[in-house]
Amino acid sequence: MRSQHLENIRAALEMSQPCRCDGDFVCTRCKGLAALDALALEPESRGVGMIAQERARQLKKEGYTQGHDAQLTHGELAAAAAYYCAVPEPDDHEVDARMTFETLWPQTFGESSMKRQGLHMPTLRDLVKAGSLNAAEIDRRLAAGEEA
């Protein structure tokens, strides 16, 4: 019943207005469709929904749009994702672990963007950010014409 209701909302939204996305701008219609996709996930897929919500937050609040991401062609998004989900060797000391993570961070992003919470193990929030950055890299590559 819930999925049918979400499909009805999706159909109405798709018919009500055309996509107005333009480079750096993500239109309200497409944001709404992304939110519906996140709601339609089964309970077993809550992680995917959390990643979709984080990606929407990055687009809306941080301004990390497809146009912005299209300029990052040297693996910066994937490297930033690795920073958030890396796990140090078991015998790494605290300082060594922090330095290891910092070497993964893209220099072009600046240190003020490094916001990893977990030192020895990534927190759930860190993993959500990593997933969102991976999704952004996938979207960037697809938009550039790379095939899956």
C-alpha cells in the first residue's frame, strides 16, 4: 500500500512540472523525486536512504552540485570517501592513524573540510559521508559519459 502511494505521488510530481536542472542547479522536482526514492527503500536498505539524505544535504546546504563535482576529475571525491571509511592497522598509534587518514584527504579540498569523527573505526556518520562521496563520484562519471 505504501509503495503504491509513493508511486502515485511520483507520477503526479513527474507530470506536474518538467525538470529545470541546469548545470549547478538541481530543481525542486528532481529533489522531490530523490526524496521519494529514499522513502521507497525497504527497511533493510536504511543505509542507502541515509546516504541519499546526506547527498541531498550536500547539494542543498553545501552547494556541492553536479557542476561543482564535474570539475573534480583527479579522483578527489573517491579519495575523500576513502578518508572517511579507512580503518588503520591494529598496531597504529593514535598519531599514526590520524596522519594516515590525512594523507588520503585531497589537498585541493583544504583542511577545514576534514571532519572525520572516528579515530580508529569510522563512525556511522563517517560511513554515510563516505557513501555520499562515492555516490557523487559515480554521478560525476556517469554524467561524463562513463558506462557502468
